[in-house]
Amino acid sequence: MEKTVASRLGIAVSERISFLIKSGIFLSVCGATLFFALAASYPAVHDTLHNARHALAVVPCH
Amino acid sequence: MSLKNLPACFILVSVTLFGSSLSAEELNVYFKTTPRIELLRPFADPIDLSLLITGVEGRPVKQGTVAIRLEAPRPGRFFSTDMPLVEGTLLNEMQLPLRQGRANWKQLFPIRGEYRLMVDVVTADGSKASKVLSFAVRENRQKWLALGAFSAGLFILGFVAGRVFTGARAGEVALIAAAVLLGGSAAISNAQQNTPAGPAILEIEPATVGKPSLVRWKLVNDGAADRSAALTLTITHLEKQKVVFAVEKIAVPGEWSMKFNFPDGAEYRVAAVGTISGRTPVRTEEVIAVTGVEPPLGATAPVLSCFVALIAAGLGVGRWTKRRAPALSRPLVS
């Protein structure tokens, strides 16, 4: 994937920058997943994970 | 004035100034929980709470009432509990008659932390006493273990991702799936049919989590001279099937009320049985749905930030170990 992007756009980034970009995307995805799982109020998500939220002691729930 | 009278003057002034507090000291207030306080855990089984009021001679007070006010622990500095809306609120406010110097009730403590119990006693002869009692409820150890395991899982997830994202093979691997979160499905309880009021009425204010609601039981005025009754009132969390509050056979003059803070946005059954001498017990029951309130962002943000920080730390450590390994395995060039 990295090689495809680099060849199409003609951009070559260093390994360090590549790591930072990928880590940033990864953390954003993880953060969003955690938010939906542990803090979202959608009934389907909340009801399914209600017990898990309470089981973690520090995750607020209503 | 001679010096001989000086001590007498001090005593006179002391009695005049502190006379009321001296009478309060004539009563002793003892508080007891079953199981004992060290074993209490939040949202576990309901706890038997008992107050014993005795006179100076140690005998239980025969008649009197005790006003009880129970406050939930205050919010923590950084992390909240799993029920942040309950923190620092009034959990229960009621008045119980003393029976052989005792007042007993059952209560479920919803969260960890230090509770404050304010007790005001008034005896039949007018003696008064007040006491503020504090006791701590410790968190369930299993919850801390679950939190530790979850945190370790997040760190490992970041660690693996950090190793994958580092080096030549980084581009070959797609994003790792996010943490698999386990959750139990909430049991849906069957709604109870409200029984008709009959000779007694049970009134409950619309309940919202974090705000005490008035719970009131009263006998319908049927013209009977003696309206005294022995009231048993139980509040049950239907989803968990746990008794969150109960009083048993307290003597009431045809009416009793309290303020109660329903700790969770769920369905509760409030059942009251009034026993009146010479009549069949009067049972009244209500099922209420308590309105849940979303936790504030101030309670959610710190914990989510910490979880993301754990993944970030894992990423860093994973990258560090991946970069360190080739350096160590590189042969030394002479």
C-alpha cells in the first residue's frame, strides 16, 4: 500500500514520517472505536456493552 | 469578688453557653453494618444498616425518631466511578421511628468511595443528638482486575502495531483490528403490572438519575380512628434483581415518605405492604422507569484519553523494540 501510494503520487516519505502517519491513523481509529464502545449513547451499543462499561470501574455510564 | 467564687463562675458560664450540646451528649449513637464496613462493595448485595441510640446509662432509647441523610461519595480528582451522576448527591433522606432504640434499613451502595451518614435523633422526652458518620466502600477487586487486563490489552495492541509500522515490512500490513470489547447483553426484565391503589396509595415522583425523588406511601383516609400501620417498603432493581433499599415493619402514622436517589437508569419495582391491626395487609406496587442521564464529558474524556495514551505508549515501545533488535543482531566490524 505504501509503495503504491508513493509510486502514484511520486512522493517518498521517510520511514519515520511514515510511522507517524500510520500511527496517527491507527490511534484515531482506536480512539473512535473506544468512544463508540465505551461512551456512545446509541441504545444498541450502550445496551450491548453496558455491563462491560460498569465492569471497568472507571468508565462512566448512566 | 473573691478567687474562691471564680471556678463557680466558670461552671455557671459553661452550663449556660453549652447547655444544649450537653443534652445532646446524653445520647449515644452507634452505627453498624452487616456485613462489616471493610467487606462492603458497590452494587453488590444490599447491606443491613443499623443505628442504635442509647442514653448515658447505656439503655436503648424507648421512643423517638431518627432523621437519616445519606450522601454519596464526592467525585474523584481525575477518574470518575462508573456512575458519575450519583457522586456527591443525596442518596437517601428519611425519618425512621426508633424501635427499642434501633432503626434498621437495607441499602445498596452504588459506587466506591466515602459515604457520609448524617443522623439526627429526637427522643420522646425532647432530647436531641446529631452525629455525622463517614465510612468508605472499596471497589470490587474483580473490576480492578478487569481494568488492568483491558489496559494491558490496549498496550499490547499498540505494541504490536508499533512493531508492524516500523521498518521495511510496514507497508505490507493493513491496520490491525481495534480492540475486541466484550460485553454482556442486558437482560430485559418483564414489566410489572401496577396494582390498583386500593386502601393505600404509593406515590413516586418521576425519577431521574442523580436527583432524589419523593417516594410516599399513605393510607386512604377511610374515617378510621387508628391509622397507624407497620410499613414494609422494598425497592428492587429489576434488571439486576437486587434490592437497593428496604425498610421492614416500621411504625408509621398512616403515612410515610422519603427522598430516594435511584442510582441507575433502569426499571425499579417499589413495593409497599402496610399491616394494620385487625385488617388484611395492604399491598401496593409500582414499577417505574428511571430516566438515565448521559455522563458529562468531564467524566468520559479522562478515561478515554488514558486508554488512547496506553495504545500510544505501546506503539512507542513496539517501535523501540523493533529498531533495537537489528542493532543488537548486527555483527561487529573490526
